[in-house]
Amino acid sequence: VQAIPGIKKEIISPTESSEDILNLYKRTDNTLEEIKASDHSLISK
């Protein structure tokens, strides 16, 4: 369990972990949008 603290955390507070995952997805989504936007600007140049 010490090697993987994430699992312990989920058992203690599943709601918090779910929120963390949602935030991670949102951040990844924003990053992907930024990459797409920069790709478009590079292509249009």
C-alpha cells in the first residue's frame, strides 16, 4: 500500500479522488485544445 498511496486515498475518500480525476480530464482537455489551436496557427502561417 505504501508503494501506491493513490489506492489508499481512494479507499479513504472516493469522492475526492473522483473530483481529482475530473479536474485532470478537464486540464488534459484544455491542453489538447491549446495544442489544436497552436497547430492551426502553425498551419495557417
